[in-house]
Amino acid sequence: MSKVGKKMGEKQNYKDPSMFTNRELSWTLFNERVLSEARDKSIPLFERLKFLSITASNLDEFFMVRVASLKDMVNAHYTKPDIAGLTPLEQLQQLNAATHRIVNLQYSTYKRSLLPQLCLNGLRVIEKHEELTEEEAAYVDQYFEENVYPVLTPMAVDSSRPFPLIRNKSLNLGALVRKKSEGKEGSGSLEFATVQVPSVLSRIVPVPSGKAGERLVILLEEVIERNISRLFLNYDIVCTFPFRIMRNADLTIEEDEAEDLLKEIEKQIKKRQWGQAIRLEVEAGIDNRLLKIIQDELDIEEPDIYKIDGPLDLTFLMKMYGLEGFEHLKNPPYTPQPVPEIVPDENIFDQIRERDILLHHPYQTFTPVVDFIRQAAKDENVLAIKQTLYRVSGNSPIIAALAQAAENGKQVSVLVELKARFDEENNIVWARKLEKAGCHVIYGLVGLKTHSKITLVVRREEDGIRRYVHLGTGNYNDATAKLYTDLGLLTCKEAIGEDATAVFNMLSGYSEPLSWNKLSLAPLWLKNRFLYLIQRETEHAKEGRPAHIIAKMNSLCDRDVMAALYEASASGVKIELIVRGICCLKVGMPGISENISVRSIVGNFLEHSRIFYFENDGKSEVFLGSADWMPRNLERRVEILFPVEDPDLKEKVMHILEGQLRDNVKAHVLMPSGEYEKVDKRGKVLYNSQEGFCLEAIQAAKQNKEENSRVFIPETHVE
């Protein structure tokens, strides 16, 4: 009998810890899937650099938030196990092995695979300044003198100068120095000194090469290390090594006690720079005396030290990706295509009245969403605009349009979620700008993050007031809309308009309607709605009727939802899950999850849309939403699930799901072992869903242009 099996007559416990994978360990598997793209030799070289940079950025955030949270639990002597039965301390121990494995794989990929390939393609990265020729060294020294030296702030540590604040994620050079005595080599005690590698300067420094057709670059820390003696003139430099620390960056905000949430968050953001140090990266071969000083001062434990054979902080590779002259080593750029159902420069409200419009980003342009707000801002018949904002771009046209709408005298209400992690500072700036323009700004709800994506435009028309609504699976961010796959719906259906009004009344006041028409909201009853929909498929399967679930999301780790899926699978429901990141569910458990398949697609675009299909005995239902199947989304956030009811649009959404289930190029499939494997391509026609959707969008836009450019010439009859 399997570990999760049951005795005769005994009811199966679908919440047994052995049935689940730890959330954090599942995340490490996701980052390994991203890393596998950096190791894939069929991908253009510079795209591989980009993927390696993404894994480094992912790991930084994982440490600052998830590992930091576990360390807080351990420090608080919290021992409650997670859904997989692991205590915080046990999770940290297993994560330590997993993250060290990822880091080792990152650097073997960089050093053994990517660096040699870069060199073969005309870009040589000087790993150590000692490799420089005499001419190259002279150039580097001059560059240091003219561009770097004036910016640096060397800091020595002695009895009068305490150990300096080492900022979170900053790259630093640590040195052991010894004071010179009377111009001779010193024999005094060793002292610690450090200098921060300035982030205001480019980390990638081009160096003129003597070889035709070769580009040469050196990293800024190597330039500084070569000239570090210039910073400590009265000292001998015993040794110099780079180091970098990660600090706890998870904000702790007592919202109930905060008189001004905006000011409280501003205060907490500053604390990120001196939160508890939780990870130390040093160069392999670092002098043990230097390491001990840094380790002791930062109170870093041995397992949290990462000795790295290569340059620290591989996120610089994203800047290298931006180097000009290597376009042949990148994917051809893709331009989001026009939406065939929308005629540019014509009244968008007239077009929405004709039919609901489905938007598929980044294959189709995000411009209609921006135009929706822009036209509303200028339209004399528009009375009010209401919108939720979670993450927006640095120079957001939507913010500008909302501000213009308020200046034009419209009622503008905007919920700006200040607690959007790592976007808090950005959102504070936008909130103040909107307030200054005359918008009514709401700073989210106490204890909840508002993660829903909804816009309501109230317009006066000949037949009365009409409400236009945009609902989406992704943020109102015109920049990430070119990189993230998301779906949006533009509609003026009365039932959805009524619900949208209720949503904003609930967000701005305390009014919660007794009933809803079409929308399901978290944390009110969205989770119960999902559980009901899954249970309904379970009942259909038990009665021998058609039962099938397809669900696409970013993460799956809600125990109640997974238990319901296990019961559905055991009852015969076919369940196909497309989960990009964390998945705590296990497949292939006899009698329990044999009818469940899980796939993760990691490609050129970041899969972000949430789509849910329930067969419902032949009366299928399709939903889109902002929520993943995670406790935080279903219980601690304001989220919206909305139906796609138009038959043509349902067909389009199903086509998207079918394309992702067909993908055998970018899909990784979860195995009963808990590992992910690429799809076996032998004997199969290769299909990359993201490339397929790009091609379809291009063809649809081309066909629409041809149809609209035809000139009708009446037939003439000559008698």
C-alpha cells in the first residue's frame, strides 16, 4: 500500500502532508526551469544570457522575502509545520541545499557554456584584471582615474570608525590593509577597509581591443580592484575580494495602528537597507581572515555563505543583453499586433457597445486599454472613471490620462495598492501625483492587498447611463504588457457594470451588496466558488457524465483547492493544469492523482494569465481572473473572477488553452517523482505556443487590414 493509500472502508484524507510538495522547494524547481532555458543551446546566445540574469534576480527576491520570512519564524521559535509537514527550520535546511545547487549550476552555465560562446562570437569578457595587456591596462587605469575615482568613497574600519552600513544587494570590495611605516612595507596589525562599487556607473566597461572584430569588456569591480591602492595611499593592500549581502526586505506594517499608511510604508521602505543580513556572497578563494571579519560583523551563519567562482550578482547580464551589435544573437523583436475588432482613432465606446472584446497580450497591443482611459478622460459624456492600480510603468500613460480626466472635471477614483511588493515607492509617487490632479485616491484596504484589475467608466448616453468595464488578468502596466501574457475583456454588459459599481463602492466605503450578478470576489466567496465548481465536476464524474477541468495560473498551493482536485481526480475527472511557477500538488499518486497532469511553460514571454475551464456536463463555463490558487490570493487579497460568456470569445480562450496543452517545445511536465521534464519530442511535430500565438496575431492583423483596405468598385453594365 502506498504512503497515501487507505485501508478498506476508510475515507481518504486528501490533506495528508505526504500528498503535498513544500512551496519554497517547488519554487526552486521553477527557477531551475528558467535556468534550463539559459542552458538550452537551441536558444540564441544572448537570450540565454537574459534567462541566466532572470534566475539571479529571482533568487535575490526569493531570499529577501521567502527565506527572510522563514528565518523570522525560526527566530520567533515558530514550529508549526507547513502543508508538506516541514517546520520552518526543516524548510531552511532543505532550501539551503537547493539554493546552493542552483547557484553552482548558474556559474557552471556562465563559465563553461556562455563565456566561451561569447568569445567565439566576438565578445570577450575579461574575468580578472591581471589578464589585461599593457595597452588595455593603461586604458583601464585612465578610465578609473577620470570616471570612477571621483565617485568612490573608501571606508576604513578602526577604533574611531565603526563598521559601515553595507546596503542591501550592493556590490562591495572588502580589503585587508596594513599601515605603512616610514615609507617601508608595514608590519602593523591588519585592518578592514571597504568600498562600494557605485551603481550609478555602468558595471560593464568597454575596453578598446587590438584584435579586429573583437569587442572587449571588463567589469567595474575589476577596474576598482586593480586600482584600489589609489584609495588607501598610506596602506599596503594585503588582499581584496568582492562581497555582496542580501537583507530581509519583507515589510512589517501594523496597518490598524498606522495613522497614515502612506507615511508608514515610506518609513518601512527605508528599513530595507538595514534589515537582518540573511545571505553573503563572496568570491571563491577569499582570504579566511577577511571572510571572518565580514561574517562576524554581519552575523552571518556558515550555511548562508555562498563562495562563488565568478562575478557576483549575475543580473548584470541583462545590461550585457542590451549591448548593440549582437542582434543576430537575439530573438527577432516582436511587435504587439492591432486588435482586429478595434478600429483605431474611432470611438471605442461605440465599438464596445457592438460586442464584448477580448484582448490577448502581448500578442495583441495594450494600446486599446490605454485608449479606453484616454478617450474616457476627454469624452464630454463620461461622468466618472474608477480604476484599481497594482503595478504601473515608470512613465505610465494611464496615470497621465487619469490625471487629465480629473482636471477635465470628471469624478476619478483610483485605488493605488501601496503594498505591492517592491513597487511601494513607485506607487507612492503615482498616488501623490493623482491626488494633486484632483483624483480621489484610496490606499487599499486594511489587512488586504487589492490585486484585482478592473476599470469602470460611467457614461451618459441617449438611452440613459451606461457602464463600460475593463477586466484583466494582468496589471495596468504598458511596459510589462509587452512581456507578460495576459487576457483582458472590454464589455458594457449591464450585469457586469452593476457588479463593477458594487466593487468600487465596497473598496471606497463599506458597502457590500447582498448579491452579485457575474463577478466572484476574494476574500468574500471566490474560494468557495472555485471549490463548488470543482465539486460540481466531481459529482458529474461520479454520475458518469462529462467532467473535465483545465486551469492555467501562476501558482498552486492552496491545500483546500488541491484536496478538492484530488477528490475530483479520484472520482474520474480529467484535470489538466498549466502552472508556471509553484505547484505543491503531486501527480501520479495511485487512486488519487492519476487523472491530473501538470505542465509549466517557460518561454520568451512570462506566462501570467489565469484561465479556468469547467466542462459542466457539456454546458461548459470559462472564467478569467486575477487570482492564483494560493491562500494569499483567495483569503487575503481583493481578487476578481469573471466569466467569458460570448460563444466566439469562449472559443478564443479555449484555443489559447489548447495551444498551451499542445506545446512540446517550451513545456516542462511534472513527473510522479516531483521533478519536471521537457516533453518528449520524438516523432512529433514541434509546436511552441508562444510563437504560434505571435504568428496568429500577425496573420489576423494582416487579414483585417486587407479586408478593410479593399475598395468596392460597382459593376457597370454596358448595353
